[in-house]
Amino acid sequence: MAPASDAHRTHPLTALLQGLIWGAGVAVAVAWQVIDFDDPQWWSLLAVPGGFVIGVLAGLVSWLFTRYVIDEDEIRVDRGVIFRSSRRIPFERLQSVDINEPLIARVVGLSELTIEMAGGSDSRTTLRFLTLVESRRLRRLLLTRAHGTELTDESGELPAEEQRTVLHVVEPDQIIIGTLLSLDFVAAALTAVGSIVAAFLFEDVGWALLGLIVPATWGVGQMIMNRIVAQWNFTVSRGERGLRIERGLLSRSSQTIPYDRVQGIGVVEPIVWRRYGWSRLDVDVAGYGNVSEDRGGVSSTTLLPIATDDVARRIIEELIPDPERGTAPEVRPTRRSWIFAPIGWRFRSFAATLHTVTTTTGWITRHRSIVPHHKVQSVRLSQGPLQRRRGVATVQVHTPDGPVSATIKHLDAPVARDVTFDEVERARLARRLSRR
């Protein structure tokens, strides 16, 4: 264990920034509970600055009792005043180290370091806030230790920031057009417009529709701003250890996707986008799980928010190379499966090369899942009562939790069994080869 003298605090401005955030929250909460807005009393108005001061002091105390230690084996983050906690992250379990620059921190040149650890639902640890230079230095240090790399020279200096090659930059106009043509935006816009029209045509229900108009209109505006602002200057670059994604207009984010942590890639093609050859790429990264859009409109599992077919193929080949991609024969559901999906059954397929397995499903929004054989955890063959009567079965290729789901439903039962056993054998052979 490292001595206490090796413990470090985050940047002193963290106390001010965290205090301002907490102080504003406490002030609003106190004002809402104490102040009578119809007849405000002078003494109740003092609760607002009082609550703000309490929040600022809480931020200062939180900063004073937060320290981190980095030794040869792990990084340890200690927090808490009354109830102390110590989070330990061994380097062998470290998955990724990302840098985020929230707007309030970016204004004063600070950033936060997000450390992802393998396993568990609470696998994320954040150091808030550090200078951008210090965040980048700590990222290099942690990744160097995690990969077992020795320091480069006798002075103990860290290796310089690796040279990166930009693979693709998503232009702002493409993000804007893609957002306007997305199905969820179209649905929200039609709801807002329909509510406004109905409110004018039917005056007796106008006030009732107002409750639908306001949230629908707000949702449309928020969807546009969140996606455009969060995905602004979305840049994918390549380094020795993986791809790096940098994005954001007001708040910036720098996320690294190590090559060896990629479990699969999902290609999403909405029906309108397919006319232009566009798609969205999602990625399964070990340790991330099924992350929702919790970072201002873009998920940490988004590999590219919008891409042409050529760009998508290039990025997929970068992470999951397969010289035989597109050459394997496709296995499709039998016509007897139409009762389960009268239209959709025609758009399902399964294909396996020596390197990857690919499944496709969906006719309004097409989903394609690409999984390397050596990342397959298990293969499941299932058959419900109605499926048994129709002579069909479902095959599910299990991967870690995430946006990629490699499943083919309602294959002819004998074909499904052959597909299952073949995939189990391919996965076993691929894992054996990957260990060499």
C-alpha cells in the first residue's frame, strides 16, 4: 500500500466548481420549500443565500476529503467525511480511461478523468476535476501500467502521447440532416404538429392538448440540440492500442476503445437513412454494458453517429477484420415462420465466416450484428410451444451486455440445430487460436 504522503488531491478549483453546483441545487430546493411566492417574507428570502453557502461548504469539505493514490499495482480513490469509502482498481482489471470536459469545468481549463473497470454495474470511477494536461498525463500513466509497459527511460518519464491517425470526422451538416431524418425525430415532430393542429380545430379540447403540445415541442428542440451539440466534431482516430473518439461542442469528451476490448459491432440502418446509404455504428466494449444515452444525447457505446457505407465498412474492418466478409452463404428463416412476423421474417439472416458471425433483422429499422468468433461466450438454441408446432427454433449468440445482439429467430428446427453446433465449434477453435 502506498504511504499517505503519496496521496494526491484533485485541482483546488474542484472545491469551488463542485460547491457552486451543489450550492445552486440547495438554494433552489430551499427556496421551493420555504418561500411563499404569493406573500414572501424577508426572513424566508435569507434561506436562498444560506442554502447556497451550505452547498459551497459541502463542496469544499468533499474536496478536502477526496484523495487518490497510484502505485505499482492499483489506483485507489478515497472519499467521504463521516462515511469513508476506498475504491481500488487493480491495473489488470482496468478497461479504459476517458477524459471529459464538462462546460463548467472547460471554462476554467479543467477536466474529469473517467476510469472504467471490468465487471459489475458500478464499474465507473471519476476523478473530478484535474487540469487537462494532468488528465492526459494520468491517462498515459494508467494505460501504461495496465498494459504492463515499462517506463521509457531512466529518468522515469512517461512515454509521450502516441501519434494518432484520423480515420473520420463527421461533418456537422451530416449530423443535422441525419437527426432531422431519424424516425424518433419524425415521430416527435408529427406529434407536436398534430397536437397544435388539433388544438386549433377542436377548441373544447384545446387546453387538454396543451399538456401534449408543450412536452412534444420541448422534446423536438431538446433532441436537436442534444444530438448536434453532443456529437459536434465527432472524430475517430487510430492509435497503437485502439480507437479514440472525441466529440462535443460545449462539453468535450475523449474516449478510448481498446482493440482487445471490442466484443462486437452493431450497424443500425433506419428506413429513411438506407435511401442515402447511411447507418449508425454501435460497439460492445467489455466493461461498458448496455449504456444508455447519458452523456448529453450520445451513448458511450456509439462508435459513429452517422456514416456512409464506405466509412462504416472501413471502421468495422479496423476493429473486426474479416477478409471473407460478405462471402458466406446466408441462412434465412423458413416460410413457416411468417405467423411470427408476417413481414419481418423475410429480412432476417445468419452468416458465418471463419472469423465472424453476422445476423440481420428488421425491415423498418435494420439491425446488423457482427461478432468475432473468439468473443462468443455461448450459443443458445430455444424453441417455444408454438415454435415446436411450426417446426422452427431460435438461435442466440451470447456476447457481453451491450447494444449488439446476435440473434436469428424462427429458423427451420434442423437448420437451427446445425447452426448452433457449428457456431459452438467455430467459437471453440477461434478462442484456441487467439490464445497462441
